[in-house]
Amino acid sequence: MPLKASLSFASDSPPILLAVKTADNHQTRAMRKFPFKPLLLTALLGMAVPVFAAPNLGEAIQAAVQRHPQLQQAATERALGKGYRQQADSWLGGDPSASLSYYSDQIGSDYGYREMEAAVSLPLWMPGQRDARQNLARAIDDQADASTTLLRWQVAGEVLELIWSLRLVESDEELADAQWASARQLEKAVERRVEAGELARADLLMVQQDTLSREVEHENARMALDSAQATWQAYTGLSGVPALPADQSLLEKSLNTSHPLLQREQLRVAQMTARRDDSRRQRQSAPEVTLYARRDRGNALDSFGNSLGAEISLPFGTQYSTAPQVAESEAALAGARMGLASAKRSLELKQVQINQELQRSKKALALAERQSQLADTRMTMNQRAFDLGESDLFLLLQARSQAASAARNLTRTRIEYQRAVSRYNHLLGEIPQ
């Protein structure tokens, strides 16, 4: 026979009674009492299902950044900067080389002439070349950091847009659910009055059609909410959605060089400048110092002689050999400067557009509040008149529909105004933490 075990205890009673009951509850057998142990309470609490709090906005942004495909760009740039830095930290300007040579007169006349030589060539930096390469490495590292900040700012804007879209569909679903519930209540009231002979059956059919319409609206709103939640989870990898402040204020600052986009473009100009300077410094090839050891003899009667030597070669750098590299670096610098000017102009144009959006949203919000107030007043009057038998059902349903539309418009307008404020603050370079 299957058994069921139950465990009961109170905090103010030290013993715990463990009872075993059969499945049909006919027999109950008390097991032995044992003193209360803190370890048991800890174990029981540990079996509870943990409750995870919804992430805050900074955590949601970080989660989305970790899933973004451009995250590897900064790592690639840092690897490039590390390569230039390692090269600049070396005291050699290039790869060393070694050579071995052997000379003999065994072909033709063999007088015993022999010569063997081993040499090592060490390329050196020209004055200024090493510093230019180090400056280029630092510029690449700075741009990598700026790229990470820019990516976080861009992802923050996308995360905010997703949250505001979720708030819009959530408000639609909540209003549709409330209106559906109100329609069901009205349908029950009309059904009672039809049964009492106060209303015609056609009125019941009319209100049933209205209830069905509200149910369809609720189902559409629920599907839109499910779709928005799926998009959110696919983008961030999170199921919870962070809450946003109910009332946001506009930031009182202007666009400046601390903006993530402008800062990245400025550092890109700095990197291209360092790259141009480096290409100019590399116009002349590196000089080489050669150290060699020689062992030779004039003929077979002579003994071998040993000698050491050193040699330095200074290449003549010309502007023709590196002209393409210098021209490419100049073109890249010009492109970076144009990119900075274009980014600043784009931000200024977006600021004008969002300012206009804010003004439109503010005016639309005032009109929506007035419209909703009038619609609610009309619906209340029609409801009272219908309850007293002074108005028909058609006028009541019409007033309820207009009030529902006005309420939905008011809620969406409020959210859209807050979204415009959020867009404005984000455009100024704000990154939620």
C-alpha cells in the first residue's frame, strides 16, 4: 500500500512529529519524535524554488551587448594594437638574419685556398620610427575602448526601443482585457433585462456581438504582446523586462565631444593621423648592422687565420618606393575627418527631429486627455440613461466604443511622449547603468 509522509513543526515547539499515513487515510502511525535541528530547517528552506528578480536596465543592456555580433570588433582592434605595441617594444627594427659562406679554389686550380664566414645581420630603428609605431599602437587601443562604449550606446538605444514597444502592447492588452470584462458584465445585465421582458432579444444579440468584438481585440493584443516578448528574449536572451521610470525628465545638456559616437570618430581621426605619421617614418628602410666571423688561409702551406668584423648599411630612402602607402594613409585620414563631420551633422539633424517629435507628443497628449475626459463623461451619461430606460443600447455601445478608443489613445500617447523623452536623452549620449 502506498504511503504518504507529512512533516509538521512549529517554531516554538522543539520536538518534530513525523507521521506516515496510508493512501486511504485509514491508518496513521506516529514515528518517533526527534529534537529540532537548525540544519533541518536550512535543508527545507534550501528546497524552496528560488525567485529571480527582473533585471535592471543596465543588466539588460549588458546581456544584449554580450550577444551582439559586433562585440568581437573591439577585441580584434585590441589584438591589432597589441601587435604594433610588441613590435615597437622590440629594440630591433625587423627580423634578424644569419648567413654562412664558404669559398674554395678546388675548381680549376687547387692551391688550398679556403675561406669560411658566418654573419648575423640586425636591422635597427631609424630615429622616430619606433615612437611613431608606439603612438599608432596607443591610438588603436584607444579606438578599441571607444568602439566598446559606442556599441553599448547603440545597443542601449535598441533595448530602450524594445522596452517601449513592449509597454505599448502591454497597455493595449490590459485595456483590451478590461474592456472585454466590462462587455461581459454588460452582456449579463442585458440578458437579465431581456429575461425580465424589459429589452428585446435583438439587444442581446447586439451586445453579444460587441462582447465577441472585444474578445477578438483582446486576442489580437495578446498575440502582439507574445510576439514582442519573443523579440525581446531573442535580442537580449532574458525573459524578464526591466521597469522604466514612469516620468522621465529631459537632460539639460548639449551634444559635445563626450558623446560615444563623436568620441569614437575623433579617436578614429587620431588613429589615422598616427598611421599617416608612421607610414611617413617608414619611408626609409631600416639600417642593418652585420657582425661576422671569418676563418681563411691563402694556400695549403698557410695556417688558418681568424678574424672578426662589423658592417653597417644605410639605405637611401626615396619617396617613390613608399608613395602608395603614404597616399593611402592620407586618404584614410581624410575619410576619418569626413566621418567625424558627418556623424556630428547626423546627430544634430536627429536632435531637431526628436525635438519636433517631443512638441507633437506634448500637444497630442493634451488633446488625448481632453478627448478621453469627454468620452468618459458621455459614456457615464449614456450608462445612467440606459439603466433608467431613457436611452437605447445602441447609443450606449457607441459611447463605450468611443470611450475605449479614447482611453487607448490616451495611454499610447503618454507612452509615446515618454519614449520621445527617452530618445532625446539617449541621443545626447546617455547610457543607462
